[in-house]
Amino acid sequence: MSDAIQGLDLKQRKEDFVSGLTGGPVLEIYICTLVAASSYFTYSVLQSRFSYFKKPTLLSRLVDISLSWLTPLLSITLYSNNSSVLNILILLPAIITFFSHSIDKSITQSAAKQSKSTKSDDIKQYLPKVSFLTVYRGGMMILTCLAILAVDFKIFPRKFAKVETWGTSLMDLGVGSFVFSMGLVSARATLVDRFLSRKTSRVSAMLVSFRQALSVLALGAIRLLLVKAFNYQEHVTEYGVHWNFFITLGLLPPFVSLFDMFPRKIPLIFISLTIAVGYELLLNKGGLVAYLITAPRDTLINKNREGIFSFIGYLSIFLIGKATGFYTLPSSVSIKSYFYPQSKADLVVVQKKGVSKQQPTRAKKVIMLIASGVILQLLYFFARNYFRLIASRRFANLCYILYVCAFNLWNLALFILIEVVVYGNPDALDYSLLVPETIDSVNANGLPIFLLANVSTGLVNMNVNTIDASKIQSIIILILYSVLLATISLFLWKKGIIIKL
């Protein structure tokens, strides 16, 4: 009986440990997450100057795992209050090496440049596999996987944990970034249809989206059953009693397919911002905030109100991500790409103007990303300081949408800049030379690794008193967890196993 009472007490303590939090400053979050870019810069310098990762060895893989997994782990734990110091420790040797050594000729000699004979209307040339996108998505997934377990230990600062209602935090940013990246890659299907002038009926598109969503929705249902069956601690105000993040992810594609009729007439970015502003008006002027905070949990909708209504905000983030994909995924872009997906005729016009070379295209992408980031960041500060709005991941309101999307735009631009600065013309190099194996492997099996991270987190929590663990115990468990996920993702990737959920 006493063990049962103690178990209930520990469960309540763990729930209290992640409840009632208010987050921390946006700048601290930016500096903390900058470690991913610092580590990628170091990786790129080692690769470009010494071909260090060209022929993987045990040592090079350990360095790869250290840069891709362990530096972000240090940033959110031991160096959480000194992220600037960690960034300097990572960057300083890399900067010295960058300026003291010239680029390794074997890197440029082994370049796998696209054949000049390839036709300009080849869809693979128009939508190539881009290294900076893989690094961005893989790095985001790694940080997300690290945070979902680290948050249960005291070594992870409460300022980075999910806020209760109002405020900004690292984990809140991770949830929105996951949705943004999903929207970004979803633009590929629309770009292919537009490029090939292929028309798909709305009903067919909706059915395909629902079929694709079933596996993720099933994961959401399984998670719900496991949480209830094992009496696992849960934070009801996060999404509700039955709702969870997998349900949000699963429902997004079918709903987004409804908007595929708009981009050719109305820019998708305008549609997404209109949804965000309309939802904010509903929250503040329509009394929705009061309902979300105070309503009793007596009906199915009331029990899951956070998940149901925050879905509107996540839909806006997804659509902004998709609009971003229109000008980041294609090999050649124009100013029109900023608003609409390009057609084959648009591409021909761009090439006739002589701006289809990769370097100008990369520069144009960086400018467009930075411009978008500046606009959204200014809108965030305007909403924050003029209208006194505060970001809320719980509701996914306007400030949260602007904050998440601006952050992701900055990061995409930063990864492109790193590649251009270090390699000169990265598009002349083979994709595999530019992307760390550990990041490529995580990106290839993103959702399975995310699911494994959730299962591992549950197992650790059921067998370890995480909130009473010492600093040494905490960091050892987290390092073992990181190495486990990295090793499994590498094993699957090396065996050619790609699990699409």
C-alpha cells in the first residue's frame, strides 16, 4: 500500500515538475540552439579542409556523433546557462582551421556535379536533394529527441521546458519547428504537380492525405492507450485529456489539402497569415482565451480544447512552412517563387535571364529567407510591444506562430550561408560530402526515431526517479540515450532501411 502511495506521490511530483512554467528570454533560446549551426560549421571545416568524414572510420563517427548529438545535449544541460561559452569553444578551433588551411583538392576533384547534358525540365534537376534542408531538419529532430527526455531531469533548466500558458521556451519552439519543417517538405508534392502541370482532384488529394495520416494517428491512439494503461504522468493542459502531438501531426496534411486550390490565385503566405490573425482575433475579441483557460472538462470537446483549437495555429505554421518550401526547394527560383509554386514555363523564363546558376540561386534563397525572417520578427515585436500580446504554445496564438516561423527562417538561411562560406560552391559537390551521416540517418527515419525516443523516455521514467537523479547520473543516462538513438538511426540508414510512417 505504501509503495502505491509513494508511486502516486512520485507521479504527482513529476507532473508538478513540468507544470506552471513561464519559459525564458527569446535571445537565450536562440543562443542555445545556435550550437547546432556551430557544430555544423565545425563539421564542414573538417570535411572541406581534411576530407575527415569522406571515408568514415570509428573515430570520425564518434566525432560526428559528438558534434551532432552531444554538443546540443551539453547546450541544454551542463552549458544551459553558458551557451555562448559552448558556442565559442566549438567555433574557435574551427575558425582558426578555416583560415589557416585551404580547401582539400580531393573534395573538389570528387565533385559529383550534375551533368550539363541534363535537360532543364528534368524534375530531379528542378527539385534536387538539398543538403542544408537535411541538416536543418535532422538537427531539429535531434534536439527534439534530446529535450523530451532531458526535461524530466533537474539538469535541464525549467526555463527551457514547455510553458504552462504564456511565454517562450526551447521545447515550445521545438514543437512548432517540427510542424514548420513538415510544411516545408510538403511543398515538394505541390511543386511537382505545378511543374508537370498535373491536376489532381480535391477528393483524391484528400483521400491520399487521409491514408498518409492514418499511421501517425494510429501512433497517437497507441500513445494515449499506453499513457492510460501505465498511469504515466501527463500534463493535461498541454493538449487535453485524450489529444496529443501525434494527433495534431496526423490531422495537418488532410486539412492542408483543402488549401491546395488557393496558391495559384492567392499567395499561400497571405492565407496562412490571415488564418493566424483571424484566430488571434477569435482568442482575444471572441472570448476564446477565457473558454480555453476556465472551461470545465466535462465534455469530449472541453476535455481536449487545447489540442482542438491550437490546431488552427499549427495549421498556420504548417502553411507558412509550405510557402517557404516554394522558394527553398527548387534549384532555380525567381521573385515569383516567394508567392507561388513555379511552373515549367516560369523556370524557362528564369533560365533565359541567365540566373539559373547555383550560386546566384543560393544567394537569392538566403536573401528571401532573411527578408521573410525580418518581416515576421518585426511583426512579432510589433504584436508583443504594441498590442501587448504574449506567445502561447498552449493556444498556438499569433505571437507563437510569428516567433516559431521567424526562428526557422533564420536557421535555414544560416545553414545555407555556412555551406557557401566553407565550400564556396556547395552545389558542385556530392550531397553525401556535405551532410553528416548521423544527421542524414535521423532525417531518413525521422518519425520512427521520434517514436523510439518517446518509448525510451517512457521506459526511463518508469525505471528511474529522474527528478531526484544526481547531475552525474543524469548526464550519463542522457549520453547513453543519445548514443542509442544515434546508433540505431545509423544502423537503419546503413542497411538501407527507410521507414515511412
